[in-house]
Amino acid sequence: MKRTGITRPVDELGRVVIPKELRDEYDWGEHDMVEIFTDSDNIILHKYQKECVFCKGIDGLQFFKGKLTCKHCRIEMP
């Protein structure tokens, strides 16, 4: 995990603003869905994807280097 040095308060409704610099870096748009994971005492946010970033397939989806890829595309990777 990489420390950014950015802090944000949690508001009265439990919301946290994700800084524009991070949204731009990870290509998160205004209406993108975010998937929430937990790991021990960490909350992890991922841009929600329901299809392979390369072929739009849905067979055997897994994250590969932070991108959701299907089984077929992972086999074809060098």
C-alpha cells in the first residue's frame, strides 16, 4: 500500500471526498460505481467493473495488476 499524504474528514453522513488528483490518476468519473472491500482494519475502494478491460468478456474475471481481466485475455498476455 502506498501512502499519499492526503487526508480528508468524514462528514456527518459518513461521506469522504476522494481528491480529484486520485480520481484523475485512476480514471474515476463522476458516475462511476465504486466497489468496497475490507481487509483486516483497511477499507479498499476499487472502480467497479463487470467486464474485461480488453475484450469486454465476463468469463473467469480476476484482477491482474489492478485491472479486471477475463481468463482468455490473461492466457494471451505475454
